[in-house]
Amino acid sequence: MAWGLAFFAGIYIALCGGNWLLTRYLLPALRAGHRIDAKPLRDGQIRYELSWSALSISIFGIGSILPWAFLHWGWARLAQDPGPLRIAMEMAVLLVWNDIHFYANHRLLHTKPLRRFHAQHHRSLVTTPFSTYSFHPLEAILLGNVILLPMLLHDFSFAALLSLPVMSLLLNNLGHSNYDFAPAAGHDHWLSASRRHHLHHIRYHGNYGFLFNFMDGWFRTRLPDEPMAPGRPAGA
Ligand SMILES: [Zn+2]
Ligand SMILES: [Zn+2]
């Protein structure tokens, strides 16, 4: 549990802090991409996001005992001596699974009985990298169980299992960065995930997927693209 806590706190600080430096200083200095929404943050928003994120990190840390328990009880096993190709393929499968799992749970969180729990996350109208883990404990439990079902179905390599929370946080973080990394990329491109998720925070209904938007396409929940000009207040 202590390792789990240290792991999740470490990747949150490294990836969210790194993304803040990247999108607030480095990329603007290089004139690569632009801020999506120029509206100012709410008073105390970063403090609010950091405190809810700390609670989510605690829940993920405590929850990391479950994959360990699955292995201990023999419900799941780790692959022995996996080669790099197997690890890469498992990582690709988990990346797609992460989007399917996120979409399903996110849709659930937008249903009437659960929407009040998701309101916590949507208080960040203009998102920041620190919005990524800023959610209610119930949302942390729903999203944090992403690894459990795949472990029951397949003997994954330890490296692939460990990569999932890192990939998930990295991509989730980019999606909340309020930064258009590739303005020329089409609306469906994976590099446009930050534009799509920004629209989700502005419009609330639609664009429930994350890195990919195939689930939004299949279930007809895609929001139409809205041109994002630098400095234009979105939703105006
Ligand atoms: Zn939402
Ligand atoms: Zn969000």
C-alpha cells in the first residue's frame, strides 16, 4: 500500500508538474500549439484540484492492494519471461481497454443517480493538468479498478500492468491541459483529445471518450468540433 501511494503520488507530481511546465512555458515559448481557453481559473481552483487529487491518490494507493491480492489468491498470474513484443502488444491492448473502461464509467457518472458525484470533477470548467485526479472518491474507485478485469482474463507481464496507470495518467493529463498541441490535426485525431475533452467540460453532454473517440462514434455521443482560436474564450 505504501508503495502504491508513493507510486501514484510520484507519477502525479512528475506528469502533472511536467505538463504544467510544458504547456505554460516551454511550448508557448517555442510557439508550438496554443492555449485553448483563455478564461481565468476560478479563485483557489488549483488548491481545490490538488486537495481532491491527494484524496484520489490515497484511494489509488490503498486500492493497489487488490491487484496484489489477486496474485496472492491465485486469481491472476504474471507472465513469465515476456519478450518485448509481447509487452508492447499487451500495452496496446490495455491502452484501448483504458478508453473503453473510461467511456463506460464516464457515461455512468453522467446518469442521474451518479451525476452529483461527478460534479466535483466538472467544477473545473477551464481545466488544468491538476484537474486530472480531481474527483469524488466514488469516481476514483470506479476509474481505479481498470486493471482488475484484464488481470482475471489474461496473464499480463508486470511491465505492461505497471505501464497502464502511467499511460492513463499521461493521456488524461494531456487531455486536461487546456492546450491545443496540434491545431492542424483533425477533430478525430488522437492529438486532438485535449480539444475534445475541453469541449466536454464546456458543453457537459457528449465527448465521453478520451484518447480515442471510437466509443463516442459508436454510441453517437460525439460533439461537433468547434474551432478553437488562440485566446478565444470557449463557450462564447
Ligand atoms: Zn464528465
Ligand atoms: Zn475531465
